[in-house]
Amino acid sequence: MTDPDSEDLGTVTIGAREIYDQLVSLRDEVRASTLNHAAVDTKLVDHETRIRAVERWKYSVPTALVTAVISAGVTLATKLGA
């Protein structure tokens, strides 16, 4: 009785044409991946810019609010005191 894992599956021959076709296919996949990477990188920079703009706005609003309240208080005190 023979072990099914040890069966001879025959000879496999790979020619230069098959190797060339696989290399061309691999090259095309690498190019597509590079283009995709560039698009993702551009999108990442855009998102980073937007996030930084939102953070600047978020942290500048309290300062502007305090300044506005102080200005209103000074104006009101000036009007009532005069």
C-alpha cells in the first residue's frame, strides 16, 4: 500500500514565457500599488490639513469668546458708569 502523500505528481516544466508573463503581471501590480499609495498619501495629507484647521478653530473659539465677553462687560460698564 502506498502513502497518498508520497504519490508522484509528475514533472512540472516552467518555461521562460511563463516566467516572463508572471514578471510582467507582477510589474503591473506593483505599478498599480504605487499609484494607489500616492492617492492614499494625498488623501492623508488633505485629512491632516483639515484636522489641523478644525483644531485651530476649536482652540481659538474659547479665546474669542472670553475676549468678546470682556469687551461687552467693559462697554456695558462704560455705558452704565457714564
